Amino acid sequence: MIHPSYTDLMEVVNSEVELGEQPVVQSRYSIVLATAKRARQIIAGSDPLVESDSRKPLSLAVEELYRGRVKIVGDEEE
């Protein structure tokens, strides 16, 4: 089992959404895209935003998302 799970990640990302608003993330696909984009940034030289035993960029990206250090924004907010 993957930890954190997709459901856990979706809950963290959507935790700041107020009642009645559209959730930021509605599918696993959005989580995958966001973590892949952040992993590519780490590979390109961005400093990781969390301390972790793992040195793998994708694991670091997932951990950053889970701890709330990285936010997913919609296209109109970029």
C-alpha cells in the first residue's frame, strides 16, 4: 500500500476549501500531475521543502504535498 494514499492526499489538498466551493482536486489524475510536476522541479534543482530519508524526487514531492508545503492551484490562479 502506498502511504499516503491518494485519498489522504486529496483530503489534505482540499482541506482549505470552504463549504460550497469547488474542490481543488477531484481525481487521482490531478494528484499525479501535481506530484510529477513538483518532482521535475526538484530534479531541475529546486530545493526540497521537507526533510526526508528518501532522496527520490517523486517521494519528496508526495511528502511535500502531504505536509501542505506545496499547494495545487488551478490554471486561472497561476
